[in-house]
Amino acid sequence: MKKFGLIGHPIAHSLSPALFDAAFNGKYSYDLIEEKDFEKAYERFLEEYDAINVTAPFKEKAFLMADSSDNDCQAIGAANILHKDDTDGLVSAYNSDVDGVTGALAPYRKTGIKTPMALIVGCGGAAMAAAYATWHHMGYDTFIINRNAAKAQKFVDRLKSKGYTDRIHAAGLECFAELFRQADIIIYNLPVVIPAIDGLSRRDIRGTAFWKKSQEKVILEANYKNPAFTSDLVEKMRRVNPRLKYISGKEWLLHQAIGAYRRFVSDIPDIDAMRAVIE
């Protein structure tokens, strides 16, 4: 029986085993490989598993460790899937966080004359995938902001060095409120609540639409366990802007897992069974 799993730390709370158990329906096994040290976890993968998912804080290390990687990984500089070849044992890297973001946002995707704008908060592996997804795959003007603005700029410079030059920008967290006000989509990737969230004004929440008309905004949050945008906070924001929508990180998790499944076994999973897990 083929074996699959998840590397990261901490991951005891992860819904991934339940998601993949539902998808596999007994055909394969899926384990948590929780190690503080990436190298130890990677050795376990090589010895025991056919392919693995990778989560925080190891996505950038996973990309660097692989023998080869797809175009998305090479642009992002991070991977959340490592797949070991059955014949030569070489490891290939992929990034299904791109699938997670585009899949979760698909019902809310904006098109039209005005180019929509996305704000990505954070600059870890998932955040970089989110920025790449909204900019490259969805065509949004994209801003990625981080406490360490230099890291965000380094990511943008990485894309520009590969010939990508338009509509992707970096800034520091001090720009959060201003960019939140302008953004059509906000993707929050930090594991903590930044004070600027509580400091958002009514104008920031309503957006930059015409007077007395709120701008449609979609908030997608990576952290489904302890979200920064709690249900009470989202309800409070909706009283200011009825057109504001919130997407749980569970949707991101579901769509990235569907993408991972296809790379694991080259098949289509039981999506209804997987959705039942997150619901």
C-alpha cells in the first residue's frame, strides 16, 4: 500500500488526515510526520513514504531540497508537495497552495474593465503562493506586505528576475489599512492578529467605491484553526459593509488537498466526501 503524509510543526490539529482518509477511501494511508527538524522529517519521507504534503514552517526548505520542481514552485520559491519517483527515487516538488487559493476564490473572481486588486498579508510559503496565484493565475494587481518588508521585496524581485514585471508590489505592514481599503480581495496569512485589524476605520472597511456605496470585498484566511477574523469581527465589519464576504481557510485546505491528491495518485478524489469533512 502506498503511504502519504504531512510534514510540519505543529500539526496535531490538522484536518489533512481526515480529508485524505475520505479521499482515499481505504486505498492508501496518510500520516502526520511532526518534527521540529525538517531534515529528520525529510529522512522519514525518503525512507517510508511515496509523497508528502508540507506545511509551515518548511515550505521553502522543501522547495530547496527537491531534485526538480514545477514552474509554480520555481516562481514562488516554496513547495507544499514532495513526490518520490518509483523508479529512481528522485524527488519532485509541486505547489497546490495555488490550487487552494484559486479554488477558494473561484466563486468571487472579479472581471471587467478595472483590474481588481489583491492584498496578501504575510510572506511565508503560503503567502507567496497566494500572491503568485492572484497575480499570475487570476490577473489581479497584487500587493504582498510583511513586517519584514525586505523579505516581501525579495520575493517580488525574484519574480521580476524571471521576467515578470507588472502588477506585483511589496510593502510593509504599516500600509495594511490603506491597502485593505483599496483591495477587492484580502488574503491573510499570518498566524497572529496584527493590531492594525482592530484599527481599521469605517472608511477602510467600506472601501474606495463611490460615496454611500460599499466596495465588494472578500477576505480569505489561511488559518482555519485560530482565525484572526473571528465570526464576531466579521459580523461587525458586515454591519459597516454588507458586501464584505469571508472565506474560511478550510476552503483553501480543501482545494489544495484536491490538487495534492491528483499529484499523489493521478486520479480524481471523492470531493463530496472531502467537503463533508470540512463542513
